[in-house]
Amino acid sequence: MTLQLWTWILVGITFALYIGIAIWSRASSTKEFYVAGGGISPLANGLATAADWMSAASFISMAGLISFNGYDGSVYLMGWTGGYVLLALLLAPYLRKFGKFTVPDFIGDRYYSNVARTVAVICALIVSFTYVAGQMRGVGLVFSRFLEVDINTGVIIGMIIVLFYAVLGGMKGITYTQVAQYCVLIFAFMVPAIFISIQMTGNPIPQLGFGSTDTNGIYLLDKLDGLHRELGFHEYTSGSKSTIDVFFITAALMVGTAGLPHVIVRFFTVKKVSDARKSAGWALLFIAILYTTAPAIALFSRTNLIETVSNKEYKTLPQWFSNWEKTGLIQFDDKNGDGKVQYVADASKNELKVDKDIMVLANPEIANLPNWVIALVAAGGLAAALSTAAGLLLVISSSVSHDLIKKMINPNISEKGELIAARLSAVVAVVVAGYFGIHPPDFVAATVALAFGLAAASFFPAIILGIFNKRMNKEGAIAGMVVGILLMLFYMTKFKFGWFGGGSKDNWWFGISPEGFGTVAMLVNFTISIIISKFTPAPPEEVQDLVENIRIPSGVGSASTH
């Protein structure tokens, strides 16, 4: 069968599965829409959390980043994995014990202020829209290549699919859909990795193949280092980033993970406080399968790409090259007119432009794997992007319907009215997300990294201090969140979009990239929050008692869901 037929079959089967699950588990109450009725098992929640968190950035873009950046790309592995440990230990059980539906709900009640709730809603919307832009671009990438439509059309198709099961099923539908999507995405990620590992090293375990020798007895990493030196690139196994930038990016990704509203809300869907910690443990295990495989895929794809195209006759390049060339994501410009592809580090001589985001998707084609494996990767990429997009859209819709309308604008709204408001706000959110998907600020992983920085700068200090500091009051939290998010937005727009006078890499403050600046903004947030809280009135006695109650390590009692 042709690749396109295989793609239609596998993508069609998986989409039918997702939509079927959404219809079967559609939400009939606001509790089911927001937190799946609070009755999800730790294992199912761990699978759903892993799918929610392993977005298009993890599936499509992270291995591509490592593939091009080598050692420098490892900051994404360290930051995103370390963040999950932080989340499991410091946040998940306490937030579950608090028993609220959303992060703005927690902040509004903990800081006894509708102003704090409003600021949290705005921050949640900014973080979620930045994050969802990356997911929609990932969807567009997959459709543009495998269904042979342009990226914009691909984004629109993805919007319609997400809208259907997110709006119909709410968190209940999304949770069970994400369980299925995790199974699809991990199978799609591992199968080609195993195939290529056997092909290149004879070892069926990609993680071991990563450190193995090829058929000529040369270690793959040494071989790729040699290829890089020949072409003028820095060695694959050495870094070019400054130590401070590596540290700050890793920290921003870690604390950003622990402050992401769409991930945190997953821990409100389990029955008990102890189940929240178990969920985080299961999720970490499921995440580790993909994250330990990504460096191997990066190594395999980079080696195959260089050996396939560098210094080869353009006319004799394999079919995969022309397939991807049609999408505009790989481009050849014959600068010296010799008909050969010069792929070198020197920009003035380099004739090949490759989008980092295509590496995982193109990898099976470059390695000449069977059509069904290539189609499987397309289905996996869509599963990864759609699962996270659905979770983000739920955060956006619940922030508007629950935190703004129910808690502030119209407290007397009926449950049916609130459910309608949630679904309507999800529709608006999908349209806005689609716009950002068509006009993203950067490639997928970089866009998502900015969302992590925004989460670190705004939510993380407010949540941590809200749990562990009884003296933290509304004045400190509000000031910290406002300054943190504005500082991060200013730096991001200045160095990513060229606003406020623009600025090159040489002008980065302290040598820290926009992806790592979330750590600086977070530290500023902490400092301002603590200083202002010292000079303003302490929280009411009942709020301090509430904080004390959250921290009691009972772990076994059911949390209230008031």
C-alpha cells in the first residue's frame, strides 16, 4: 500500500477512537467537565498526564532540537524531566488536598482576593495560548507532509478535531482520550527507533544503540562528531551555550513544569490525596520511556541526514527529500551551481535549509523504513499534539467559565449555564489557538519553552509560597505575579519579536536566552512577593489555618471538593 493510504487508514482509525471515547465519556456536569468527576484511577491519570505533558514539543521537536544542537539540546531533557519530580514532591498532593478545580481557583481562595484570581486567570490564558501555538504548529506540520495539504489547512483540520472532543467530553472525555493517545504516541515513537537501532547498530534497544558501534565498529557518537568537524559544525558531544544559560534554561523548564495549569489540573481528577502522588509516579515512568529514547533518535536521524544529503548530487537524492521539499520545510539553494548539496556550517556556503521540527517525522523515511511505520509516526505526532492542545483548551475554557463568570461575574449562574459558557469559551479558544498555530513565534519546542518560562515567572512562586508560607498575603502574591509575567513578556517580545528596540543574542541580559529568562523573572517574583508581604497586613486567621491544613501529611484522607 502507498504511504498516503497507510496514513489515511492509521490516522482515521486513531481519530475514530478519540471521537468514540469523547462520545462515550461526554461530560454531563461541571465537575465532570472540569475534573472528570474526581474519580480517575492513578494509573489512568498517570497515562493521561504523560500524554498531556508530552506534547508536540516532546514528540516532534525535542529530538530535532537535540539532533541539530547536540549537547546543548540536552537542557530540554533535564529541565522537563526534572520538573516532573519537582511537581510530584512539592505541589501535586497539596493542591489535590486543597480540592479546587483550577489554579486561579486555588490562588483566588488562598489569597482571599478576586484581584488575585483575575491576575491568575490572565496569566493562565497567556501561558496556555503560548503553549497551544506550538501544538497547533505541530498538527500543521504532520498534516502538511502526510496528507499533502499546506500547514495552515493542517492547523484548521486539527482545530476541528480538538474542538469536537474537548468541547463534548470536557476533562472526562479528554482524560480517557489521552490514555488512548499515550498508547498511540509511545508505540509510534518506539517502533521506528527500534527499527533504526537494529539497522545502524544491530541492537534492538535504542537507548543501548545510542552508545553502541555501527556495522564498521565505530562508535556512533564518535562518527557523528567526525562528520560535524568535517562540515564545520561544533562537535555533537560538546556544547556551545554558556554554563549560566544552560542552568537558567534547565531551571525555567523545571519550575515551569511545576507551574503549568493544564498539568496541575490533572491532579484534581483523582479520588484521594495519596492518588495524586501515585499519579505523578506513574506519569514519570511513562514519560521516561520517550525521554530516554529521544537522544537515540536525534543521533540516528542526524547521522542519516548528513550521510544521505551532504555532497550528494541533487538529482539523485531519494524520494523523501522531494516529499519534504514540497512542504517548504527543507530547501536546497544551489549557490555554486555544481548540482551537489553543500551542507556546511558556513552560512555563506551552506545550500541546505532544514526545519528542526521535521527530523522525527522524516527519520523513518530517511532510513527507508516501511510505509506503515512512516504513517504510524504521523498518527503519533498528531496524538501528541492533540492531547496537549485539548488539555490546554480545557484550562482556557475553565478559566473563563469557572474563575471569571461563576466566581466573579455571575455567582448565581446555573450548572447548565456554566457548562454552556465553558463550551462556548472553548470554541473561542480553539479559534485563537488556530491563529497562533498559523503564526507561531518560533519552532515548536522553542515556543513551548517560552510557555514554561511564563509559567515559572507567574505561577510557581505564588503556588509554592501559598503552600509553604503562611505569612504570604494577597498584596505580595499579586505584585509578584504581575511583575514576573510582565518582565518575562517584555524580554520575550524584545528578543523574539524585536519589539522595544529589538536586540541580538549579543545583547541578552547576563547572557541568558529568552528560553531561560523565566528563571530570572521567577526570582524577581519571589523577591517582590516576600518583601511586600513583610510590609503589608498578614492574611486572615482562617487563611493561615487553611494553609496549615493543606500541609498536614495525611495522604490517605479524601480531599474536600467544595
